[in-house]
Amino acid sequence: MIATAAATVLHVNDSPASLYLGSFSLRQAGYHVLEAVTGGEALQVAFDGRPDVVVLDVKLPDMSGYEVCRLLKADPRTRETAVIHTSATFITAEKKVIGLRAGADVYLTQPFDPEELIATVNSVLRLRHVERVALANAARLEEADRKKDEFLAMLGHELRNPLAAISAAVQLLGRKDSNGLSDADERRRSIIERQINHLRHLVDDLLDVSRITRGKYALRRSRLDLNTVLQHAFAAARSVMEERGLIMRESLPAEPCWVDGDRTRLEQVFTNLLDNAAKYSPEGSVVTVGAHRDEEQRVRVSVQDTGIGLPPEEQERIFELFAQLDTGLARSRGGLGIGLTLVRHLVEEHGGQVEVFSEGLGQGSTFTVTLPLLADATQPARPDVAPERIEPRKGEWRILLVDDNPDAREGLREMLQMWGHTVAVAADGPEAIAMATPGTYDVIILDIGLPGLSGYEVAEELRTRVAADAHLIALTGYGAPEDRARSEEAGFDLHLVKPVELVEIGRVLAQLGPVKRGAHRRRPVRAKSA
């Protein structure tokens, strides 16, 4: 029930009798009542008094009630004020439509009973109250969503920093030029490396699901052979399958399957499906992956396991965010319940669909992805060319490494020095700025999440004052598209997301061109996996 005593009603009517009777009834009902007899007076009283409701006669001596309503709705001070049009003459359906289009909430025909007026005012106030509550809730949800995105970005950064340090140390242990490890230690190192990759994929999925489900991402489409995408996904999944004692059987068409898609996102789709099959299949079982064309110019890729299966009621819910089977085996396998949500959204964004079929618990599951083939998919095309392997060149760069995480900083410094580079380190922005005098360094590798001055601020300062001639690389836990855009705006040539494989760091350094002393801001360097 709306508290009528707290509501203010502006009553506008040029008829003294109608004005008196209407105002008297409203005051008797407990409303605070303001009055006006012309359109101009009504506007001034409304702007000054901010009423909750305006009971507005259509026929006024200086302007129509339609125009008064339009002006009230156009002004931010009274835009949310409810308007009840009243008229004894303009009562046709056409006139009522004009009033409602002008912004009125209700149209009453005079003469009306005082109780009808009071009931209408109460009804309009109730609707306005519901609208305000809904708007307030929407604002709270929007703020909560914004804070969630900020939390996820910070979570990704905080998780990626220790992962980067651990990853660098483990990769250094596995280098061929290291002192070598015993077979037992090599097995332990491999376990750590696999679990690091698993954690990295969990972090990536967690951040991706927020952006993808809200449409805050863009596909980088190109003409590509789906067979190549699947082969890359098989290679990524093979070690996981072997670790869990599973047998993977693969079957691909002999001819290319050309699709219009984002290579990285499609690999993510099939990697997630294979990981899902491995997660829920018992040791020693078989995972079968096959692709074939159908008669409707589509390619269908199925991932079939012989694992725990799905009851009928779970076969649609399994694609919902955070959905997991409530079984002991499912829970023991872990995961966040977001991988299949990502799969569905990404496949649908590619114009395809994903389905699941299972005969029930213990009967295994088959996930099928259907994607449209390009119209010229049967025409021969130049096969994909394997990327040239680029090895880091020895002793080429003078590097300043800036990172507030001492373990990550020292691990990367040791790796760079092994390649023969000269490396200096800084723990924060002011120290980096003090060290980076003009011409001192060829490459500056800079973390973004630094204490005090952020990496963005440091980059802008370095670009404009002391290091306009150096290659500037962001190496950070922040990997959202907006983070990359902000990096480029701040002056970075490249944006790499932690943890980064050693071979990727080496490839990036090998691709950098000669440093031109005294040069102005260069066009950013692009790295394929950055």
C-alpha cells in the first residue's frame, strides 16, 4: 500500500468548480495538493514543487494539456512524474491516443466520481513505486555486475602472477642445457607442468565466460580448415588422455573442411569437449572423435566417451553456467562447470549448434558440434603453411625487466640471461623510470599491476620522456580486450598475458626489429599468440 500522505498531487484545471471538487477529494484522501489554472502556471509549479502525480485537464486557456504533458516529460526534473489527463470534451479514442502518446499514464473522462479519481491516483502511484524499485534493483545489479568484472580481472591477475613464476621455474628445469634431472624428478616436473596448464585454462575459462555470455568479445574470423583446428586440439588433449590412461581414437575427413571461424575460439571449443570427455571417463576407456560432412553443407564433429553418462533431465541443463552432475565421480574430477557454457556460446556465435546424447547414467555421452561449411568449401585452396620456428638470438638485447613479484621477476631474468641478453630489474614504476634513461635499454618488459604507479602510467612516462626509442612489452595478468586496448593507447608495442611459455618469449624477442635511436613512437609489433 502506497503511503498517500507522503505523495504530492498537482491538480490543473481552469474550471473553479472542478478545481475545488477535485482538490478537496484529493486532500480528503490524504494527499498534499498543489493547484494551477493555466498550462504555464502548471509547468512552473511542477518544476518548483516536483509533484508525484499531475491531474491535468486537457483544455486549458493558454495551451493544451497535451503540450503541458509533453513539456513535463521532456524536462529531466519532471520526466518521471505521472500524468493523468482529464477531459469532458476530448473523449474520443483518437484524442485519448494523442494524450497517451504525449506521455500521459491514464486518461479519465469527466465527470468522474471522486472515488474513481482517488483510485486512479493510487493505481498510478503503485505503478510508479514498482518502476522505481525495478530501476533501483537494475542499478544494483549493474553495479554488482561491474564489481564482479573488476573482481574477475583482479582474480585473473593475482592468479596469473604466481602461475608465471612457477611456470618459468618449471620450464627452466626442463631445458636441454640444464644439468639434467633424474627420471623421478622429470616425472615430478611433468606433473607440475601439466597442473600449471590446467590452472591456466581454468583461469582463462573463468574470465572468458563473463565476457562471452555478456557479448563483450569479438571473433577474429578467417577462412580455415577445421581439420587443422581439430588436429591442434588433439595434440593439446593427448597428454591429458595419456595421463588418465584413456585411448583416443581420431577420424577426420580426407579433404579439407573450410569454415569461416576464429581459430583460437574453435580450438577452445574442441579442447573443452575433449577435456570434458577425459574428466568423466574411467581409466582404460576409449574416447572417439570423428568429423564428417553431411548433405546440407555442414561439418559434424562428435566427441564420444564411455564414461558416466547423463540422465535425460540433465542433457539440456548441462550447458547452463556452473552446471555439474551431482555424482561422486563428477565432483571428484573438479572443474568450475563453465566449459560447456563456453562451448555452446562459441559454437552458436559461429552459426552452429552443439547437442548432447546419452542413454543414461553409466552409458557414456556423445557431444556433437555442427558448423556450416563455406560455400566454396569443396574448391581446392592453398594448404596452411606451418609457421616458421624462430629461435631466440643470443646476446642481442639490453633488457629492463619490471615486475613487483620477486619470484616471477627472477625466474624470467634467469631465462633471459641464459639466452645471452643483458638484463636489469626493477620492482616498481618509480625505480623503472629512474633506471630507464634515454638509450640505456633496447627492450623494456613491464608488468601492469605495479604498486603505486600502474604499468600504464609508467609506459606513458617512458614513452614521452626517457624511452621513446625502446621496444615496450606488457607482460601481465590482465588479458581482457579492454586491457589490450589500453596497453596500446599507453604506448606498449605488445601485450602478453601471464603465464607465457618460454618459447613464446623467445619468439617475440627474435621478431623485434632493430632499435632506432631517437625515433618517435612506432607502429605496434604484433605477435600471433599475444
